[in-house]
Amino acid sequence: MGDLIEVRLSVWEDAADDEVLRKLAGYLRDDLRESVAGETARANDPDGATAPAGTRGMDLETVGTVLVTIQSSVEVLTAIVAATQGWLRRSPTPSRRVRVKVGDREIELDAATPAQQQQLVDLFVAGPAADGNREQA
């Protein structure tokens, strides 16, 4: 089996407070559980969320975050991104977006056209392998 990687999905919506972001992250998490094989876990449980010691509260990005641990696989990462895109397309709010982060690479999915999003997703999921191929060319 391959290495495990963590995928961080941060939901954002203009003018949303932390409660709305918690709910949105929960909806996305549930959608990923239904759509993608693998285990998902929300980083911030709305029923028991507490701020880290020594801080006053959690930042909005942490509140709206879903963490997914998967086998390091282009196919599984592609499935997660596709499920996230589907979730965004079903959204009635055009200002909603999701930042997908794997290691030091990240992509923000929003209201771009499907063709524009697909070009970005193809480059993102190819990741370091694509960078290595460009250097060899």
C-alpha cells in the first residue's frame, strides 16, 4: 500500500460566520463520505469545538475545515476534488469556495467554468510528478 496523505479542504463563503462555516464543512464532509471511498474526519466538531490552549478562539479557516486521510493516489485525490466540485456546483451561493491543500500545494475551487476548473485540477492532482516531467523535457 502507498503512503497516507492528508487533504485539507477549507470552506469559505463571503459574509459567513463561524456557525455557517461549521455547517458547510459538515455538509461537505457528509458529501465526501457518500461520494469517495476512504475515511473523512472533520477537524472541528461543532458540538465540542474548543480553541487551542493559549488562544482566544479558532480562526474561520479552521472552523470551516474538513480533513481527509487517503492513500497517496492521483485517482483518489481526483475523486475528492471531483466530489468537492460537484458539491460546489449544487450550491445556491456563488460566493462559496473551497481551498484544497495537500502538503505545500493548494488550489481554490470556486465559480470558474467547468473547463477552467478541470485544467487547474489536472495540473493540481498531477502535482510533483508533472513538475518532474517538465524538468526532464
